[in-house]
Amino acid sequence: MFYFLMKYQEEKKLFFRERIHSLNIFLFLGFNLTLISILGFIWFNSAIEKVV
């Protein structure tokens, strides 16, 4: 089972080698934008609560 999984991962790696780089960049940017927007939303709400 483990050997089959490793073989599958190798084939997948060979297949996606040229596409994985741009995919990683998109995932990284998407994660960062989500994190920043969530933190900014929480910070904005707390700032409004302190002012009002």
C-alpha cells in the first residue's frame, strides 16, 4: 500500500511538475489574502467598538 502510494506520488509529481509552481503561488497568495482580510476585519470591528 505504501509502495503504491509512493509510486502514485512520483507519477503525480512528474505529471504536475510544470503546473505545480504556479499552483503553489496561487495557493500562497490566496491564503495570505484570506488571512489578511480576516485579521483586518477583526481589527476593524474592534477599532469601531472602541470608538463607539
